[in-house]
Amino acid sequence: MKNPDPRRARGLAAAFTVIALAPAFAHAAPLALATAHFVSKTAGAEITIDYPHTAVPRIDRAIEAYVHQEAEALGGSTDDDPTAARPYTLELHFDVARNDDAMFVVMFTGYADTGGAHPNWDAASFNFLRRDGALVDLSDLIDAERGASRVSSAAIAQISRRMGANGDRQWIVTGASADMANFKLFEWLPTELRIFLPPYQVASHADGVQDVSIPLSQLRDIVKADPHAHAASFGCAKAGSTSERAICGDGALQNLDLALGRAYAAARRSAATSDKSALRTQQRQWLVDRDRSCGGDIACLARLYRARLKALGGGA
């Protein structure tokens, strides 16, 4: 589900409540957490999302943006199917996997039922640095090139052993290939990295979610000393516009910027000679529109980047 603007909710009659303020874990300096609830019921969609409230503005903004975009995406999708036999349903809950002085890690899981053969598993993971509330991706924590290969090898080996003769080797190898995009659902824990691969990524829906556990001791040589040592495609030392400065201050946006740079380069390589100039013009105009439309708004930038990535065939 993508990044709709929560300020433009289409008929979502939503109610919010926050309850149960209490520390979640006994680790050093845990955040005191409240459980918040988003509930919306309309003729076309019934949505229930539980999520944590931390009182850390940067963390709470990221989580609330996710809650809104999930609710808006499902609520808006009912516009495409006004004759559905029953309301679409989205139900998400969360588990806090880590809450200490280094990181706050939360995983959302649940299902979305849009009238298909079965409900679809839905999930998202968030790994925040406690020092400043920054949301980090796996490529912020480990060397992207060597890390993707290391995680891929571990994932293929573990899933292949678990599934044995029932597994489809090619399916596993393809779904757990050395591409960081395959490992976007993860939990960075004190002693291990946990990866979750959704149904259909490496096996059938009936086989369920496949999880992989890698001791951090096996990743010691590729763990980054500073998760903030990102590198956007344009070089943050030369950041000029408000949008570029915002990108350089957010790890997830920098990853999107790098992904877009790769997708644009691939599109240029595969384009016919007569089309390369038009593609370059389109990309330059997109950059102008990005700066004009979003400025330093992180949610807006993420939304535009994902849309452009999809347009260029680089995923979303």
C-alpha cells in the first residue's frame, strides 16, 4: 500500500484512542509506550489498526504516517469496486521487538481482505535509532553490497533446510536473492537480525511467512559504525535545495533517492537512442516538480519518489 496524503482521506470516519501508558520492557532506558487505536467503519471499508505511541515526535510522526497511509489506501481502493459484496477489511496489530537505549523496533502484522480468494497478509517493520528517533533501513546498518549477499546466503540456506523437499529451490533463490529490497521486513535486535519474507516471496501462501535469524556475530565485519553515514545519489555535501537537505537528513529518503538513481540509469541504458533525450527531460522536470511540490516535507518526498520509481519500473 502506498503513501496517500492523510489530509485527503476519502470518507474515512475514523476515531482515535490512546490507552495503557506503561513501559514495555525492562531494558535500559525503555520508552514508555501507549497503545493507540485507529478505527474507521464506512459502507466500503472497516479498518482497525493498533499502534504504539512513544511521545518521541519523530518516531510518532513516522508511525502515524504509516497508519494513515494504510487506512487511506484501503479506504480509497473501495472507490474502484463500489459493488463489492462486503466491505473491505484491514486489521493490523503491532509487536515491540526491541525497546532499549539503542533502538526502538516495532513490527506491524495483520491482514487485508479485499474480496479475493483469501485475505492478504500485511506487514511493516520500523527500526528507529533512539539517539535521534531516525528511521533506518537495513542498508543503513550494514554494508549494502556485501550485506545483501550475506543475508541472501543465510536466508536461502535456512529456508531451504526448513522446507526440504517441499520447497521450490528456484522460487527460494529468486525471492531471497541479494537485493536489499527483498529484506525490507526486518528487526535489528541486540544479538541477531531477523528477516521476514511474506507469502509468495519464496513459497506459496499456504507455506506462510518465512523468517530468517542471523546472529550479529556473523555480520560484525559489515556492520556500519554510523547508521547516519548515508550517501544520497547527489552527494549530501552538495545538497542545495530544501528537498535535498531533507533527503540528506533522512535515511529512508536517501535509500529511495539511491534506488531512483539506479532505476533512472537502468531506464536510460535500455531506452532507444531516440528516447534518451525525452527521458532526461522528464527526469529533470520531475526534480523541479519535487522541489516545488514538497520542499522539505518527508512524507510528500517519499510519496513522489515511490511513484517515480514505479513509473521507471524500479518498484515502489
